[in-house]
Amino acid sequence: MPKSRGIVIAGNWKMNSLPQETNEFFATLKSRTGEFIAPKYGDLFESERLRTVLCPPYLCLERAEALSAHLSFPLKLSAQNAHWEKKGAFTGEISGPMLQAAGIHWSLVGHSERRQFFGETDLTVQKKTESLLTQGFHVILCIGETRAERETGKTNEVLARQLDIALPKSSAIIKASSKNHLILAYEPVWAIGTGLTATAEQAQETHHFIRQHLKNQLGAERAEST
């Protein structure tokens, strides 16, 4: 693995947990991790070769951000979604500046459930990715195929389309991604909430394709370090 490529461990709570449950989670996390994580993995955390991320619902984000300060290791807090505009008549949405005011500088974009249930398209994914990256966010960009697409051999075709639209060559995304703020998450739709899981071989095969495709968009160096 190239030196510049690290490890990201991220957990998404989806539409689960209330503030009190957030308190209980962090109390348990603190008691179980104690002081052993920092000495053992401190160098990796300091160099950001190892990053841990948690994505609670909006209601719990600020509380989780405050509680994370008492852990023995750095835990990044991320939104599960954000609008591409900084403000406006978008009822029910959350903007980048709102998240930043709460101390949040990470966001998921294009999660399969957003695509499947809430009308997220490749174009809106692109607009969110570009906007959030240019605002200084760390973006976890989710891409993946449905079961029907995998079974008909269209996995690579779908991933290529999603990447081409989400990361256009002429976009400011290319410049922003050079700050190492862009993370790609291969998230097969057929494995989300179905009980099915991709094998290690399937994941590695798909990661190889994604990296090869990225060379055309971000260049070889960025593709290898992503």
C-alpha cells in the first residue's frame, strides 16, 4: 500500500439514536477504549494515516462533537447529507455553514439510501461534492451498483458513470481533492440493509477498477493515494 494511502473507519447511525442514547454510546466508548488506543495508535492518528469517523443524525451531531473531545483518540463527526447551497428556501435541508457552525467539517454524499429513497441523482451528488469540497469539508463520496446491475455485468459501467459525473475533470473538485479531503466509499446498493455482503475479492476487484478509472480524472498520483 502506498505510504500516502491511509485507513478510514467510518460508522453511520442512519436514522437511529436520540440524544440520551448518544450520551450512553460515548460513555461506553470511553470506558471500553480507556487509554490504550492513543499509545498504541497515536502515531497513525497524528499523521492521519488512521482516521475514525462517526455519522450521527443531525439532532445528535453537536452533542456527539462535544462528547468526542473526552475520548482518548480523535473521532471525526460527519453529517449524513448536506445541501449544495449555503442558504436559501430549501425546507428541511442543512447547509455547509450550518454544519460548520456546529463544529462539523465532514459529510457523506450520495449514500445509496439517499439515491434509492430520496431522489438523489448523479448530478445532485456532483453539486454537493463540489460545493462541500470548496467549502473545506471532508467528503465521503458513496458510489455503488444495484443487485440487478451487478447480475447483468454492469458494475463497472455504473461506477464509471457515477465517477464521471461526480468528479468532472474541469471541476474545482480536482483542485479541492488535492488537499486529501475526498474519500471514495464503494457501497454496493445490494449490500445495504439486505443481509448480503460483498466478498473481499469483489471489493478488491472493484477498488482496482475505480483506481484505474480515477487516473483519467485525478491523475495517477491522486488515484494511487485515494
